[in-house]
Amino acid sequence: MTDPIHIRIWHQSSGTLLVEGPKGWGITPFEGNYYIRKKYLKGDFFRNTPIPGLCPYKGIYHWLNLELPDGQSEELLGWRYIIPNPLFPFVAFRLGLPGHHAALRYEIF
């Protein structure tokens, strides 16, 4: 039996670890993005914005900015479904991050 695959997501320029946990229900890859349970976030770095969004089949979300303690920030880096489609429970109320972004570094091990 092999160990589960783990994922780490870092902020590229600061080297801050944002996410670490197992691929699967903890960190779910879907449509090229990652949906992350709160317990796998390595800090409280994401802040709500007043900017909403709508996915016709996943639901209503709002955008999140990354704000690090050292003052670095990234606008609209993540999102969270606040009125999710119940057919997609793995996106509900989780942090969504893009699977490829210049501000992020990804490790899969």
C-alpha cells in the first residue's frame, strides 16, 4: 500500500507555506483548481472582498485577497463558494485556489 499523495502550496515571493495536506477529501483537485478544507490552511491569510461571482453549476462565490503578515498581498487570488450547489460538496465553503498561478508554487509528493 502506498502513502497518500500530499500537496503543498507556497506563496512564491515570500516563501510562506499556505496549504499542506492530503490530496482527496482534504485538498480536492477539480477543473484545474484546488479546493482546500480549513484544517489544511497554514494560517489565516485570506481576506474577503466585496466582489461576488457566479458559476452556473457550482454556485455563488466571493473573491479573496491574500494578505501576509509581512505586508505582501495578492488581489483576487482565491475564492470561496458561499451558496454552493449541494451536488458539489467538495467546493462548499472551502478555499479555492488556481491550479496554476505565477504567485504560487506547488509541490506534490
